[in-house]
Amino acid sequence: MHTRLCDELGIEFPIFAFTHCRDVVAAVSNAGGIGVLGAVGFSPEQLEIELNWIDEHVGDRPYGVDVVIPGKYEGMGELDADKLADQLRAMVPQGHLDFAKKLLAEHGVPELPDGETNQLRLLGWTNATAAPQIDVALAHDGVRLVANALGTPPADVIEQVHESGRKVAALCGSPTQAQRHRDAGVDIVIAQGGEAGGHTGEVGSVVLWPQVIEAVAPLPVLAAGGIGNGAQIAAALGMGAEGVWTGSLWLTVEEADLPPAQKQQLLDAGSRDTVRSRSFTGKPARMLRSAWTEAWEQPDTPDPLPMPLQYMVSGDCVARGHRYPDRSLDVMFNPVGQVVGQMNKVAKARDVVLRLVEEYVDAVDRLNKLSAG
């Protein structure tokens, strides 16, 4: 399973693990892969705390940070986060806020205590909010990779990361997007099939991966979307990928910091229980189907707003879900891919990495025997 990215990043296995949990980042990096911390939910101050903790627990092993700078969003161009937040708040229709509040009340989700609110908060879905996160990330020697989850990173961001000696990665859902990444100077293209969790396009992985690999060759491509075992990794590398980008797989590991009820909800779910919805972030993202996603799809309800306005509506739902997970399962934000159907037991992250490697070896052995005839 050794590819050129293993040498370039100093890792044993080209298994990239996207997660919002620092414990998972450390466990995967220590097991020979590379953990990538999703920064979108952290303030710069919080991110600094998380990265300091990771530094202490991985030694000199590398890890990455993932930010979200969409190629297109409302308020694009405003780089002052406070001004942008004020500008966007004024754009959120009261009807959307009322609908969300009514929906949460109907499903018995308690309101947040006084002084604790997330409604109308601007999360890291913009250049203005991601820029300080990147500054924090580049101050840590262990960070070897900065990935952008939506769109081609701005030229100044790519230059900043390159000047620091790190690599830039970016996700895509089409060969055209991949070529834009390449032309902008992105080092690693992540081809994410439509069955992946979070923000995705519509084309399935097995169709998308070879198209992207051909479109940007010889630039290294990571295969993402629907990877839950080593045989799927073998298939991706067999198509020409230089590694795999995994995310959903780490939601149910022992180290994941999800509440037990939410983790169990994922363990019980099947692949048909996911849906692509704009109801939380404003862009199509795959998640578990819920009363929230269903409500926003009805013809007589408000249409989801563009990113990042929709999160300024759904942020209250997310905050209440974190505060009261056992009472929010009907409406909880559960981004996960169709591979959730393969996620049926809890294991340590290290054991998951080793299982993937063993299954990969078994798959390659089967292919070698077939080739030998």
C-alpha cells in the first residue's frame, strides 16, 4: 500500500482520516495513517488548543487540518468576519427562523439555557473565518497538509501554505473541478464520490475516480466516498489513486467523541438511510435522513438558504443537538456517507487502520491469484 504520498508526507499507509475529533486524529496518525482535523467548528482559539493537544500526543508524526472556503458563497469578498456576520444576519428571513424554531419545538428539543446560543452565528464556511484557522494551523510543525473541503482554495491561501513548506489538498466532485484545483497549484486532489458523507456532488465514486485521475495526471489523487474496508482501498489504488480519504468510518470508533445515543443511531443505520440535503449548510451534503431534512423538503415549507445563511438558521438546531443529544435524535445533524451500512460495531481507531491494511493485502492476494490463472 506504499505510494509516493507516503514518502512525501512521512506516513506508513496512504490512509487519510478526516474527523472533527482530536483523539481520532492522534490515533490514526500514530497507527501509520494521517489524521486530518476538521476545523470548521472551532474558533481560532479553540483550534489552537486542539492542535496543541495533538502535538503532545503524536510526537513527530504528521497530521493535517481541513478548512472550508467555498468557491462561491453569500458575502464573498468581505474578509472582516465581524462585518460579514452582521451583513449576513440581516439577510436571514424571519420566516426561516420561525420555521426552524417551530420544528424544534414540535419534536421536543429543549431550548438552550439563557446566555448560551448558537443561532445566527457565522461558522467557518467563509474565507474570512477560515483565514485565522489557517494561520493557527501553520504555526504547528506537525501539520503537513491543509485541505479545503469546498472549492479551489484562494490563490493567497495556496501561496501561504506553500511558503510554509506544506501541501495543499482540495476536494472535488468532477474532472472539471479537479482541473481547476490543479491549475491553481493544489498538490493533492481528493475525488469525492456522491455516496460520501458531508458536501458531495452526484457522481458515484467508481465512475468519478478514474475520470479525475486521468484529468489531472500525474498529480496525485486521493479516492473518497464509500470506503469502509481494505478491498475498497485496493480498488481505488488499482484505478490509479495514490491513497484514500476517509471520513464516515471514524464516527463510530471508540475514540470518537459523539454522544452514545448519536453513535448508536449511526451503528443502527443502513446505506438507504442517508440523503443529500441543503437543509443544514445551504449546499448539498449527505447525512442521515431526519425529521429536519424531511421538513425542509416539503413544497409548503421555506427553501434552504444559500451557504452560509442556512447554517445561521440551522445552527441553533446543531447547538441544541450537542447540548441535548438524547432528546434531539429526530432532528440531529448527522453527516455521514452511504458506507454507514458497513459501520456496525465500535472498534479502536488503530484497529480500524490495521483492519483496512489486512483487508487490502487479502484483496491484492486474491487479484494476484486470479492473474496467475
